[in-house]
Amino acid sequence: MIPAMAGAAGLGVPASLQNVYGAGELAALVLAGLVIALAGALLPAGWAGKARTDSALRTE
């Protein structure tokens, strides 16, 4: 998006503004995002599976 906006304005964008993260850092960020998403989905689902139906539905 930034190169397209800069190109429309007739400006150039240095590579140092675009190449912020390396491959290892991107992989770590993706893995952390997946772990957070799984924890955010599985922990409440596990609780709701163990709880009584009426209390699980009331808390939603």
C-alpha cells in the first residue's frame, strides 16, 4: 500500500521502510498469532463443554 501511495504522489520509498522484519521474525509472529488464536478459542470452548448448559448459555 505504501509503495502505491508513494508512486501516486511521485515519490520513492526507501527499502529500509519496507523491509522491517526478517523471515525468522515473521515466522515467530505467525506462530505467536496462531498460539494466541488457539488459546482464545479453545480455553472458553473447553470451559463451556464442561459447564452445565444453562450456565454456559447465560455467560454468553
